[in-house]
Amino acid sequence: MALSRRDLLSTGAAAAAAATPAPGATGAGPADTDTGPGPDPRPGDRTETRTLHGTIPPGAPDFVYVPLEVPQDIRELRISYRYEKPPVPPGTPGNALDIGIFDRRGTALGGRGFRGWSGGARTEFFLRADQATPGYLPGPLTPGRWHIALGPYTVAPAGLPYEITATFTYGDPGPAPAPSYPPHRARGRGRAWYRGDCHIHSVHSDGRRTPAEIAALARAAGLDFINSAEHNTTSAHAAWGGPAGPDLLILTGEEVTTRTGHVLAVGTDPGTFVDWRYRARDNRFGRFAQTVHGAGGLVVPAHPHAACLGCAWKFGFADADAVEVWNGPWTPDDEVSLAAWDAQLQHGRRPLPAVANSDYHRDPDRIGTPQTVVLAEDLTRDAILAGLRAGRSYAAESAAVSVEFTAVTPRGAHAGIGERLRADDPSTVVLVRLSVTGVEGCDLRLVTDQGLAFTAPGARSLEWRTTPDRAAYVRAEVRHPPQAPPLPGPPAAFTNPIWIGA
């Protein structure tokens, strides 16, 4: 199943069920079959193959766990699968089946037995003590009952017949690998504006680039930091140490891809796994938001108004630290996200900062398009996360675009993006200044809690005056010329608010 940036279709689970026995399945599985570097059998290796069949009926649980007995003395376990894709009437979803695996420690929510997930991105994977397909965790192949986790994303009316082939290679296991986690600090510039992209996918989920290639692209895009955000797996965390280097801070995280919305875990401790097998109706998200926070990370709902099945955010924002308002090239659902976020600024008891990310998977996606520019005390994990959490940031379409946005009072009180301008007198005159570099011919716009307050077409800078009784906050937008008037053009940048008043 080839996936576009807006069709990242991985699954969650509400319950488990045994597969229904059925005749052998035929037909092709997903189109993307890259399993990464795979070992060749050694001369004299003894192998054993088992084939499992089943049919998943319409209305099945979000996950089906197929038991697999793993024998002793296994050096390698290789799994391949395929499933039928019969034609369906127009407008009816066909079959789409995701896959992962849990070891003998079980499938309980929380992921103690989790050993890997590739969603619909692969038709084959392997595990060994010393190596595994990207998306999967190397480690002991302990004998006992394992489970293949099948995620029936959509099921045709006739059901979803599947076939799983498990190949066991006997022999002595290799040595366990030493993880290479990235450091929590890079060479910074002290208190400064740092550019980053917190939503990037590699070969460890459904991306096409290796971590080393992604790091090179991030440097070429002028970024200071990135966040590893693979779908429902932490396998990439141990691969980022080498690509990090002194000039690029690499945060580890995950894109938690449930059936009722996607959320970024940003900057969690390396190795932190966040389960995704639940829906909003299960009232379990708070537990896993605590997992993210307990591991030092931020909870950031991703593309909250995306149109793809299962992508729109349904969990609410009580546990969130920020929200991804701009995801990849600007689309109508980003415009909806921006409007919804602005409404939340007016009514929310705890306004959430906005962030922008590329959601990079493959060309023609571009890392750092868009990006978040954050004011931080230094280029460290803690400092970057603190800046994002506080909203001291703005969104930009590329590293070429820079924004300066401040507010001052006649007595010298001063505030920047994400800060509060203290003014006890509601009639105090507040001077707002905005300037932008790196882009031409844009409209500069100021938005308050009353809506669009001021526009300067084609300008590079502006000054505007208000008072605390007329504006509870002011935020800035830098918009390209409209492509379909009266709708505004796509942004080159937008800021988090400056708050005004006592």
C-alpha cells in the first residue's frame, strides 16, 4: 500500500481477537517491500517454515493477534505476509492490512512485549539478536508464544483473507548491538533563535531515507534540530547517534498513530515507547500522555484536521503541550487548523502554542518545509522543549524566512513572541512592530482576539498601535498573494501570539 504524506494509515486497537481459520490467501500485499539490510543464510543453516492462514471479517477489532510458537535455539525469525484485495463497489473501502509483532512477554497495552511495527509499509521483516529490519527491535528470540499483530485498517465486504509465512533459522544468536543514541546537546549560540522540524520519517517506518541521509538533508535545509517521529516504533532511536554530530541536535520521539488521530511525542528519552492501540472512546490517551511527559517530552497533536481516515484529532487538547497547525505544503486543512487554533486562543483556559513541521517521508517532500523557529537558551533538548512549550516560536516556510515581532509601551515595557506585555492600565498605548526578511511581495497581517485587525499589502515591515482593552493578544501572519480570492494566500510565516494586559 503506497502511502502519501496525507495518507499515513497506521492502525490502533480497541481489543484483540483470534483470527478465523480460512483457506489460504492469495493476492499481493502492500507495494512497498523494502526490508532494509537482510542477512543471508549461512551454509549449513537449518530452517523451518510455517504458514498461517485466516480471514478477518468486516467489523473485526482494530487488532487481530495471531499466535506464533517460537522454538528454541533460533538465530533468526523472518515473517512475510500477503492478503487478498478483491474488487469492491465504487465508494466502498477495500482491504488494507498492517502488521507488527510482539514477543512472549505479551500484547498487553503499554507495549512490554513490543518488538516492532511496519504498518502497511512492508511485506516482510526479520529479527535477530544483533540486527532487525528497520521498524523492528533486535534482541533475544526467546522461545514461547509470540503474536503477529495484524491491523485491519479497512476490510472489504467479503472479508480479508491473509497468509503469513514464518521462517525460523536455527543457530547461535549474534551479540546484542550497543544502541547509539544522540546526545541531548549540540553546539549552540547561547540564547538565540533555532530552527527545527519535529515531524520526520525515515526507513524505520514509511519513509525512504536513512537517518544519515535525513541528517544531511536537515543540515542542507539550515536546521539546528530535528525530531525522529516514526509511526508506532522506537527502532530509529538507537540509530541517530552517528548522524547527530556537534552541529545538529536530534530529538527522539514517535508519531503515535491511533485510529482517531495522530500525535507527536517530541523529545522523549531515547527508547521510550508510546502505545497507540486505543481510540478516543476508550479514555486511555491520558495514560500515554503521562508516558510522554514522564519521559521528558512534549505531546503535540499532528495535522488535527487532516482529511485522511483516522488522521483527524479526536482526543481533545487537555493533555497537549502544543499543536501542529502547519503540516507540509499548505493545504485547506491547514487553513482549518489555523482558524481552529485561533479560536482556541480566545476561549481556551490554557492556550496552546502552534508549531509547523514537514511530515517528511520521501521526495518531493522537503525537510524543513515548513519549520518551527524557537527562541531557546541554548541548543539542548531541555532548552528547545522549554521554548516550544512556552510558545516562543514562529512558523516559517524555509530557513530563508526570518520574522521579528515585538510590542512595547511608552514606559519601555517590552514583549516578544510567546510573552506577555504587562500593562495594568487598559488604555495604555501598545506599539506593535513586525518585520520580515527572505521573502518578497507578501501581505503582512495582524490578528487579534477580534479577528484580522490590520493588513499591509506587499510590505516588509509595519507598525500598529492598540491598547489592552482592544486586543487581548496579537499575532502576525506573512501571507503570499492570494491564489483564490477572497481567501488569503498561503503563509510564508506566522507567529505565536504576544499577550497584552495584566
